[in-house]
Amino acid sequence: MRYLALLLLFGCTPLIAQQTAQYTQYVLNMFAINPAVAGSKDCIDVRLGYRQQWVGFPGAPVTGWATVSGVIKPKKRSYKANRHGIGTFVEADNTGPMGYTSFQLAYAYHIQMKQNVFMSLGLFGGVRQEKLSLGDVYATDNTDPALANNGSVLVYPDVTPGIWIYGKSTWAGLSIQQLLGNKVEDIGLETRLTRHYIASAGHRFRVSKKFSVVPSGLFKLSPGSPLAMDLNVMMEYRRKVGLGVSYRNQDAVAFMLKVPFLKFFTLGYSYDVTTSKLRVGGANTHEIILGIYPCAPMDPNKAIVRCPIFE
């Protein structure tokens, strides 16, 4: 989809295709998708990720990111009372001659709806640097006005709102990335950051004392692009070790592994096998995520709800 964006840009038409990064392990990376997730965990939550898409395909997307989020604990009140979450999200993405770097700050307010069920409203606000390197562009017509500018452009403010509902076994959320639809000056013709509507949901089914199954789905829609749908199923052992499979419509089948190590670390890895026509040029995608969350043991009566995405 982002390769299509390049074709649209250099074909002198408005850029309306997908402009955001793709994640296979969205369950391990939900805060990067929805700002309302900030503060859903008892302690500081750090995620570091790297994705190499379509290995071997010239100009294929490469993404690196880092997120940090946490909760502001209420004083002299029940830890399950309404509370505030904060965080930051940094992402760098390059696709052929185009790329961007994004820096976002997040705030979320969590409301206890009933016992063990919360709803939160969140907002990302930040700045985005769009980049275009004409030295990497091969054009048959060098007088094309879409190639008249070269360099980087700051786009601000970049705003993403989100809503998040979660409990012990279930979660659901909705976010709108690039809400303002900012115009990107001096890159291409009539280039804009289009809105991306992202919905996600999942549930943990307990199979036995040691095993559980976590099916989930993520749906992404943006103007000019078909609906992108990711359907995941993860089998978990003791809510820690996980082995799963994912299907992305018209694109790939992926295999996922989640392994905890030491005391506060979790490593997630996914391998995408491309099923679309792009498999001829580059068939495979690798994605790795490192989760760090130094949560000390707590009184269960004071702990935040144990949402499945944080275990």
C-alpha cells in the first residue's frame, strides 16, 4: 500500500494512499497505535521495535520505533480510581526515496466503568518530519513538477485521538491517526497526511490452568486504500510464552513468537510470508519487539486490571 503511495506521488496526482507504518505484532505494540493505552499498566512500559518489510524488494519499508508510557498514581486514593496516563512515541520510517520521523506525546484519562472494567480517552500530539531524496528517484521526465523540491518538511501539529476499553480478558479500541489531514508543503503535488481509522479488539479464552487462546483483530481504513484487516490467534502458556499466526488480507500470512526472559523483559518476533504479487520481488518480512516493564509485586486489590495485551 505504501509502494502505491510512491507511484501516486510521482505520477503527479494527490497522495491519498496509506502513509503510516504497518505492524504485525500490534498486540505487543498497541500504545503505538492508540494513545488511550497510556497508563493501562501498573508501571513504566517501554517498547523498542524494528521492522524490515519485503526483504529483497528495492526501496522496501524499514521502520524503527520506541515507546515509553506510564501511569500517574492518585494520592491517598484507591489505585483503581480514575487516573491519568502519559507517554511518548518516536518512530522513523523509510520507503524508497521517501521517509518520515515522528515525535509524539500522549495523555490519557482512565475512567472506571465498573469492577475490573475501564475506559480511557487519549490523545497523541506532536510533530512529523517528512523527507524526500530526489537522488534516489529515477524518472523518465526530470521536468516533472512533482520533482521540483528536495529535502525535508516539518508538519505540525500531528494529532491522533483514541478511545480504549479494557478488562481482565477483553479489550477494544479506536483511534484516528493524522486527524488534521495536514498539507505537506514542497513535497510532491497537493500531498496531504490522510486520516487513518484504526479499530482493534481481542479476548482471552482460558483453555486450562496453564493454556489460553487470544484471538484478536485490527482493521485499518484510509481514503483511497482498501480495508486492511489483520486477524491474529495466539496460544499462550502461563500467560507468558506465546505462539501465534496472523492473516493480513491480500498481503501476508505471519507467524509470531513471544518469549519472556530475565525478570522484566519480553521478546516478540514475527515472520511474514508475502502472499500478494509482491512476493516475486521480496517475499518475507521480519519484525522484532522488545518489551521492558519493571513492575514490582503489588497487592492484587490495588493493581490495575490485568489486560491481556500487557502479559
